[in-house]
Amino acid sequence: MSVLILHRNPLEPFPYDRWLHDYPGDIVVLADRSRFAPGGEPVPVDDRNFSRLEVLDRFDTDVVVKRGLDLCGEFGVTHVIAHHEADVDAAAQIREHLGLDGPWTADVLPFRDKALMKQRVRRAGLDVAPYVLARDAGQAREFIAAQGLPVVLKDRAGYNAIGLHILRDEPATTRALAAAYAGGERDDLLLERFVPGRMCHVDGLVVGGRTVLAWPAQYQYDLASFGSDPGARIDLTFEPGDPLTARLLDFAERTRAALTDAGSRLTDHGFHAEIFHTPDDRLVLCEMASRPAGAKIREVFEALFAMNLGEYATRAQLGLPLPGLGAGAPPAPRTMAGQVLMMKRPGRVRSVPSPPPEPWVHRFWRYAEPGQVIPPAAGSSDFLLAAVGTAPTREGCLRRLRALGDRFTAQTVIEEPA
């Protein structure tokens, strides 16, 4: 018995050795070298507390699958875990090749292919934005003529808002389409009508095919603005009595059901659903992933339920006990919580905040120090600063997080490059 973990993140948020302290087998971690520096961590030079910790210079799917299969043979791997969206396919391929438990390619495809996802969700009677898989600029133009601007151009299997463009005017549209189709026809781009309103998200855990933990929250910012947003970005949970809470939980559950076939091997996993709440009070699916959320949502769940969503998703896939969860209804949160995020901006860091002293600040992270020269944010999870805070009520939590965000903004000085 042993587990292979495909890891495209810094290690600090994922203390697998602590999470799996009672796991009796080998823990083998295959990690992406490029993810340590952005997380402010040195590249590991030993195995840490794992049976093997191997760092790859390239983390492309074909490379990861090949090396992963080698390690599976060496350690007799029985389970493969991947918590990053870009590695879900690789993990499925390894499992399928070796006949291991857990989801195979067909099981994760409805969560990875946004076009297939929209087809299935729409058939289930849920709302999705009109879209097209535009093979060329001509088809894209036909769609835009029918729907009008703005529209969203994104990768059919993308993540972290990387490569996502909101086309609001004709000059931006012309530039984006020229760049996108410079090489000719393609089948990996999705164009969809822009959906106005706030983006909500529902995160949770599925065990044995049943949702045992879930809660909704709402971004107070635009995910796609990660490259240009100089201020604090706030995300916070809904209260149990909020009219949207039950609606969002139900919408996410129906979406998950639409994407999971009868007999699916995808039975134990985290999930992250992004759902628009429109000005006319509709819920519209953006997308749903079959793995735990990024940013600091895992730690928000730690504050809400005393359950780290990353830890519980890891343990669930290995059949380990999940303290606090049982056969009954999913628990309600013990408090309200949210996150304050500041994105990296290019330049030399002159000053950054110290750890906040307030007792309601659950966790704080700083990913650069004075004197460092940092690049721009590479995606919506490439942070300069992050904090998780709590309060008894949503309104109180929002006040606290906004004040903390204002302080972060005032105390952060980055000298822009000449």
C-alpha cells in the first residue's frame, strides 16, 4: 500500500506528512520545481518526511505520467492523488493504466472539458451562458454578432483564469481573435456570452458518492483582473439563513449530479463550483472542478468547520477517518470566515505588512520580502499576501476583512520597473 501525490503547488499549504500521520504505507510526492519560488519556499533537496520527494523541472502531463508510472512500479502504488486542476488528467491516466481505484479519464472529463460540462448541465435543466467552440475567427465573429459584446474567450480546459479574456469592445476583440487564431483553426477555445453579476462559489467534499461537507461564499472581486488589480481582493462566506445559501448548495449538488455518471469511479473528492448570481436573481453555472479549491479556501474551511478541505479530500481518497463527518447531514459552520488576497505586481518590494495581531485573523501568508524583485501575477492564485479572518456574522466579517485589506494596501509599497 502506498500513495503517489502529484503536486503542482508550494508544500507549506499541503503538509501531507501531518495530514497522513496515520497512513500505514509509503507517501511518494512528485513535485513541480517552478511552484516553490512563487510560494516563497526553497526547492527541497531531500525527501523531507516522505518515502520519496522528487522534483521535476518539467511538469507537462506526458512527463508526469511517465515518471509517475515509474514511481508506481517502484513503490507498489495503490492510490494516486492530485489537487491541482492541471494534474487531474495525469492522475486519471496513471490510475487507468494500472487499473487503480479512483477516477479514470472518462470520469473526470465532464469536469475538465468546459464544453461537455455546459452540455450536460444544460440538459439537466440548469442555466449556463450561451457558448460556442469557435474553430476560427469567422465562427467567433458569427457568435459575437448574435450575442453582442462583451463575451469571454477562454481555454476549453483552462484554470486559474490563465488566458481568459473579457472582450468588451471592438479593438480588444480584434486583437484577441487575431492572436488566438494566428496559427489557424483550433478546437480548444471556448467563447461564451458574458454573464453580469457577482461570482459565487460552493466548495465541499464528496465521500462514497455523497456530499458530506459543503458551503457557499462570494467573491467581492473579478477573478479575471488578477493581472491589474493593485488592491485587496475579498471573498467571504454566506450565513446559513441567507436566501442564497440553500439555492447555491442545491445548484452545486445538481451540477455535480449532472457531471457524474451512474457507476462513476469518481466517488471520493473535493469540489469547487463557480456560479454567477445575476442582477435578475438567476443562478448560472460558470464551471465546476472535481478537486479542492485553490487560493485559501481550504483554510477558510479550517476556520468554518475545523476541517481543512485539502486534508479531508486527501484522507477521503485513502479511506482514512474524517473526524467530525458522519452519515448525517453536512455540518453548519461555527462562524463566518473569508479571505483577503493581494496579487503580485512587478517591481522591487519596498515594504509589506507584518503579521496582523488581531485574534480573529486565522492565518496570514506573505510571499515576498523587502528587497525582492517580483514578476506580475501569473494567475488568479499567485499572491503577494493572503489572510483568512473570521467573525460571528457575515456583515462583521466583511467589515473586518475590508479594514484588513485597506491596511495591507497602505502598507505595501512596490517600486514599479522603469
